[in-house]
Amino acid sequence: MKFFKLFIALFISLLFITDAQSVTAPSKQQIEQLKKLPKSQQEALAKKYGFDLSALNSEANSTKNTDSENVDSVLPRETLNEEVKEEVNKEDKFKPKSTDLEPFGYELFSGQPTTFAPTESALVPDDYIVGPGDSFSINLYGKEYSSEEVTVNREGRLVLQNLSPVNVAGLKYKEVVELIKLKIQQEIIGVKAFVSMGKTRSIRVMVLGESFMPGAYTVPSLSSITHAIFVSGGISKIGSLRHIQLKRGGKVVSELDLYDLLIKGDSSGDVILKPGDVVFIPPVGKQVSIKGAVKRPAIFELENTETINDLITMAGGYTANANSAKTVVERYTEDSFKTVIPLDSSLKANTHLRTGDVVTVPSSSEAFDNSVTLLGAVTYPGNYSWSEGKKVKDLFSSLKSDLLPIADFDYALILREINEKSDIEVYQFSLIDAFNNDPKNNLTLKADDVIVVFSRFQTKVDESNALKSLALTEEQLAHQKRVELWNEFEKQEFYKFVNFIDDQSLDQELSGTNSSFAVNTDNISKLLNAQESDLKEADYAVFSRKKLLKPIIAKLNEQSSHQNKIKVFGIRGEVKYAGLYPLPVNATVDKAVVAAGGLNESSYLGRAEITRFTNNENIEHVNIDLSEALDSNQAASFAVHSKDSISVYPIPNWQSDLRVRIAGEVKFPGVYSIRKGEDLTSVIKRAGGFTKFAYPEGAVFTRQAIREKEQRQIDKLAQDLRRSVASQSFTKSITQSNLNYADMDKLISDLGNIKSVGRLVIDLPAVEQGVVDLTLQDNDALYIPRENNNISVVGEVNFSTSHLFDSRLTLQDYISRSGGFKSGADEERLYIIKASGLVVVPEQGSWFAVADNATLSPGDTIVVPLDTDQIDNLTLWSTATQIIYQMGVAVAAISSL
């Protein structure tokens, strides 16, 4: 395979042979190399690169050996790789990129384009030795004007027009120019000459040793050692960059150290080549690797006299975060094991390295020394310098300018590392009190403290609404737009401090001693009765308690153990932000209330309760006087312990703004605020009583609680019916049904789409007279319609319509006036919906009696249901059908009022 790859590279070189970067025909030698390949491979390569093998062979036969214009070369290896990679190493692009160190300098001669390619446009130096093949441009001025291009022939002579030949071989370029000018001045009177170098000759040199493609090459005569290395494809991985030899006549005349050229920019060793020169590349010498916090990590070739300091210089020196004092050397020992040698600073300058050594320069820690970190709802988050005795107030010049408008001035935390394991403890303080030099809140900071400032809002909606009502400056508005970007920076710094991974679940088990408490943190909240409303993570404000406390609680959870109980507490009830909170040092009830955002207006100060785990893991309930616990003089005696759950109760009989709506035929319809326990009679009086057009017997009264209950029942019934259809879909009764599955599915969907009314049937005249007492609830509604002097007939009659009420007409008369019963009517189950919503089923034996008209009243609706036995024998379907019709009729009856 290696032999095949080699010939592929040789063949590709045929396509890109250059003479001073110009494309020329391939040489006979290269065509002969192609012929050595099997015929199948020749055809495959010819097809791939678009060559005709017969034409190529004929061209090779016509190539003259005297053609010295061709420059034999090979394509640099990087281009070769690009050409053959797809065929030879297709799978390489799917392999992970290697992070291994690469030898320094080798790629500089193997890429294309490259500045090491030879060129004929370079300036000819004065000491250039002229030889056969060089050409000169001679321009004559004066009494004669002419221009000619003359070339030095094989005998080394320059034949000038109308002048005797001049022998110039072996002379320097400057000497030849002076000689030509002098000869023209002597032999042609009154003429001056301008002489310049034309095209330089090509010379044949050899590149041997550890070249990528060793061999003989034709290059421009101005080429140097580096040009020869380039045309040979560069240096192989085992070739030396430090001792490249130029041999002339079998002797070393010059030695090139490419490190001088590549690192120091010294090109004095890159001498010009002469015909027949040999560039020899010996094997690489001592190689040492350097990695880590240096500017140019790589594998370098060292001289025996060079030390580790020379190696670091070659690597570009240390980076800014280098910890040079902890530099180590990995070295193979004689017993085939590796050892690590620490480098003392006093030994570095004199330390000589061995081949195969690996020098590692570690990076310094990213942690700040003598600093504190300010995060959260602040204008300028980040790291601040720390000195002994520095306090919280020293971090702020002004609360208004240094804090965001959303900042909570009463609740902030200090996170402090307490041991080498990076365990933390929490200190709670008030920013406003700290700024006023309160000694309990203006805490003394320690190095590496993290100060967290919270938003006083929990959700983005509340925060946005509050900011809209504030008169913010342009600078504050612009900063608000940057909050999300600051949040990302702060979150990374914050999580790094508490060793918290963003996607780490908080559902890890706690390691408390009580097995009932060894649950996830969600269960902690449940256990402490401090569950919050179910909001999505994205709904919470950037610096809300929910978001910023999450990693802190996770850290406290992680560092808890049998001896150290998890330091959290829960608070619920009449506080703004009930939830789970970190337990600060010297925690008290008043601090817990501040952490929860303060008390609600409805909070009862006379009593609160703490549920506490005792030392033997029993639970006890401690009653406290909340007003005393919030008194600054007594607050210290109301301590909060680990896993305490604080319950803040509402004021007895406290109520929110309860409202009911009165509409229709009352003198003052509208929405009325009520007190807890107020009845409907008093509200009707407040509304001015009924108008003369009112029809109290047809009043519609709805209640929110009833509406929600009915809707749950309807949804459950639809679910049960759908489950029944699914379970009985292969039974005989369903198969024999006149309804197909699509019809049954539509029937169930229609049932599920029914919206409940929440109507409570009442006798409003009796309520208004005080005979019946109806206590109101929040969101109750009463509608008093106008007097409705008609009777409606709906259901399975030929023409559903309404009729003018006539006391002389009977039930049968109204049905007859509606066209009579349909064939599918269930006459035995006929019923009447009274205007009040009451359902009356007439006695079957008196339907056609004259006295039956006493059952009907203005506004009533006669309902003739469907005989479900004609559709399906299932009692379930009969019930479902009746429910749908009855619910539809009930809504229609209410809408007609």
C-alpha cells in the first residue's frame, strides 16, 4: 500500500511540474515511473485526472534530452494529501482530531502556496556568478538605438551584435555588466549601453537524505537551500531541521539551521545553490516536547548544549496564566518506566534535557486571590478587590446607582467557604440597613466571599409591569436590556463557586439520618409544606429567588451528612414568596419572613407555628407570637433550626374583595362587593329591587363552584364513554348498532364540547321575601329576565317552536301545535323545564286531562326526548343521549330568557 501511495504522489507531480511556478510538460523519467504501475492502476489514475495514456507515451518519446527549460519538481505534500485523501483516506474525516503535539517547523515547507517556492523575479545580486544559459538585455542609446537579448553560450561567451564575443563565464554579474558597457563604449563611438539581467539559467541539484521526495531537481539558478527543500516536498518527519548540509564537490561547504530562520529570522545560512550541489538532510537529533501554558506548544529538536530555557524560548515563552514554578519533566528511565522530575527555579537555567522528555508547564488557577464577587441584581457585577476589614457597604457608592431598579433592598446573601472541601455557609443581611451602618447587617467580608443580590419580583411578568411604571433613565433602560447577558456571565461564575452544574437535577437524594427525610429536594419542599405555584422555569425573573437559590440549595444538599443536617427551612402561608430557603447563620423568624418577601396584608400577627424535627427525629409543633418574633428587641429568642417549617396564618375571617353580579330587571344592575356571609336578599335591596317588567319566577342564578363541578363531571363522562367504546368495540352489541364508529366518536366529542352553565335552581320570589335564605359566594351571578309569555316545545316533535301562553291549552295541545311526535320520540319520558330551571315530569295518567294545564306556566319549555332504544340497546348510550339533549335543551332554555 505504501508503494502504491508513493507512485500516486509521483504521478500527480506530473500534472503540476513547475518552472518558476509555470506549468510544463512531464519529463521522460516521470512517465517511466508511471509505467511501473500495474495497467489497471494506470488506467484508473488516467481516468481520474483526465489523461490519455497513449498521448502521454507519444509525448514522452518526443521529449528531447536537451530541454533544459523544464524544472523537475514534486508537489508539496499538503497538496498531495488534498488530491489523494478522498481516494486513500476517506474515513479520516470521520475520525476525531488528534490533540497530540506536532513537530515544529515541518509544515512550513509542505503547504501551498508558500513563500519558499523558487522564483525568477528576484533581484540578481552583484556577486551572482554568470554561466551558460544566462541571458542579458542590452539597450543602446546615442547615435544608435537598439535593443537585443543575448544568451551566454555553452563556451561561456556572450556574442554581441557586430562586436567580438566576450568570455563572461565565471565572472560576477557586476563585472559582466561593467565589461559589456566598456566594450560597447570602446568599439561603438557615441553610444551608451544599459545592461540588465534577462532570464537566468536553470541548474541541476540533488536533495538527499530525509527529504519527503529525495532526488535530482532542476531549479532556477538563484535558488537557495530552502528552495531546494520546497521543490522536494519538504522534510520528512524524521529529518533534521537543525543540521541541513550543503555539499559541493563532496565537501560540506555550509550548514543551515532552520530554527535560526524560522524563530530568529536569520537567513544568513540560506546560501545560493550552484550546479551540482547536494542538499543533504540528516536524521533528526534530540527531540523534546513542551506543552501546557506556553505560546507555541510543539516537539522541538535540541542541540546537546541547549537547556530548558532555550526550549521555552523556542516555544515563544510562557503565556500569561503560566505557573512556571510547577513545571515538571516526564522522562523515560532505564527500567522502561517513566518518572516525573520537578524543576526547581534554581535548576531551570542549567537543566539539560534528554530525547523523549516531555516538559509540562501548568496553568495557574482561575480563582481570584484576595477578592470578593458581587452577583445578581446589581449594575456592575463581577470581582472586586478585598482587604482586611472590608465591609458590605464598601462595595457600593450609592444604592440607587449600583443596584438595578428591581433589586430587593431587604434580602441579600453572603456565601462563604468554610473548609478545604469548599463547603459553604450562608449569611443574610439587608442592603438598606448595611448602607445605614447597622452593625448586624454591614457585615465584615472575607476573601472569596460571594454576595448575591435578589430581585424583589418572582416572575418576569411582575418585574416587567413594575419597570413600566417606573421613570427609568436611558442608561437604566439600556442596562435592563443587558440583564440577560449579565445573567449568563453571572450564572457561570455563580455555579462555578457552588460547584453546581446547570443541568444537574435537584432530585438527588439527601443523606440525612432520618430515612423519611432521605428524599429529593422537591420532596423537601413538600415535607416543609412550602410548595410554590407551578410555573415554568422560563417564567421566573432573571434574578428571582427561585433561580438564584436553586444552586445554593443544591450545594447545601450536597454538603449535608449524618453529622451536618441540611441547612434549609421552609415557610408558607401569608407571605409573598412561600418556598424553600437556605438557612443563614444565626437564623431567626424575622429573617425567615424577610427572606420570603415579607408578610401579606392578611397575615395574623397573634400566632404562627413552627414544625420542627427534634434531635430524636420526632416532629413537634411550636406556637409563637409572630408580633414578638418580628420585634427587633426580641427577635434573637425566636431561632430557626435546620428543616424547620414556618406557617404564617391569615387573620380570622379575613376575606378578599368578594363580588357578585346582578343583571336584568333590577333598578341598578351591576357588580356589587359583598361581605362574607351576605345573602342574596340584601343585595337585591341594594340593587333597588325589581322593575315592573321583572319576571322573578324565571331568574337564572349561576355559581362558579357549581360550574367547575359540572364541567369535571361532563369531562369524566366523556372519558368514561370513550373508554367504554374502546373496550366494547369488538362486542356484538356495538357491531349490531346502527351507528358506526365515526358517529359514536362524534357523539362523544359533542358531549365533551358541552360547556357547563353552573346554574343553581332557586325560587327567587321566596328568596326575595325572606322565606328562603341564599348565602352568596364570590363570582355569583343573578339574571332577572323580562316577563316571558310563551311556551317552547323542543325535541322530537315535527316542528320545534314557541307558542303564546294560553291557560286554556293543555300539554297535548302545545305538542299538537308543534306537529305532534316524531317516530323516534319517547312519549313516556316527556318532561317540562320550568322558567326557574326546575324540571317537572307530568303524571302519565293525567297528560290529557283538562287540569294538566296547571302544570304549565309562562316561560316553560316542553322537552320531548329521543327514544334511544331505536339506536342501541346499551343503557349507557341511552343515558348519554339523554344527557346531551337535556344539556342542550337547558342551555337553549336559558338563552331564550
